[in-house]
Amino acid sequence: MKNTQRLVKIMYWMFQLLFWLVPISAALYWTLTPGELIASNIEAPRHFITVDHTTRLLGGLINIVPTAVVMYSLSLLIRLFANYQRQQIFTDENTVIYRRLSYLLLGWVFLSYLYNAVMSYIFTYQAPYHIVSVIFKSSDIKTLVAAGICIVIANVVQEGHRLALEQELTI
């Protein structure tokens, strides 16, 4: 049990650290990264991509959305592991957190399609041909399956909590 508590505490502090590092690293990426490196991460033909101050600003603004999703996910994980530290394992609040994390995973996949399309357009808007790129990757299927499994786990935990309460009230 001590090892589990120690691991929970480490995970809690890791999520706390990431909660602050994610927005800082996103801001630093859009302000300090060379344009060629930014262009290499955009799904469009390289000769159409322009990286000037306007595209950096627009890219940084659009990047706020996925950064906010990651930060919200991290805040949920922080709450979940804080509950674990207090020995609150099978609770309604944890079930809600599991379910929200599952739906965030689902939303993340669909958001990534929209994000890639918008970013490919932003970085090619000055080119003679505007490109909108939508990419479907095998990792998206894995994420969708993981989200489905997490939804099932949330339902099982909720049912287990309900049965435990019923048994507690039975004489």
C-alpha cells in the first residue's frame, strides 16, 4: 500500500508540473521556434508554407484550443489523484472524472482533425493554392478504442459504487 501511495503522490505532482509546463511550452514554441521547424510539423507541401509573424500569431491563437483541452485533462487527473491520496477510490466524483476524461479523449480525436485542417490552411493562406489537410492516423483508432474502454470502466466503477452503497445499507 505504501508503494501505491508513493506512486499516486508522484503522479499527482507530475500532473501538477505538467499543468504549468504545457501552456508555457506552447507559448515558447510559437514565439521562439525557427520557422522551418514549425513548417515541418504542418501537414502540407513544404514549398507552399509560409511562416511569418501573422502565421505565428494565428497558429498560436488556434493552438490555444488543444492546449486548453490538455490543461483541462490535467486538471481532472490532478483531482483524481488528489482523491486517491485521500483514499477516495470508488466515488461518484471519480466516476464523473473518468467519464469526462473518456469524452475528452473522444473529442481530442475529432479536434485533431479540425486543428490540422485549420493549421494547414493558415500556413498556406499566402500561397497560390490554399491547402486544407485532414489526416486519419492509426493512432486515432487506438485513442477511440481507449476512450471506449474508459467509458466502460467508468460505468463499471459507478455500478460498483452503487452496489457497495446498497450492501452498506442492507441489514
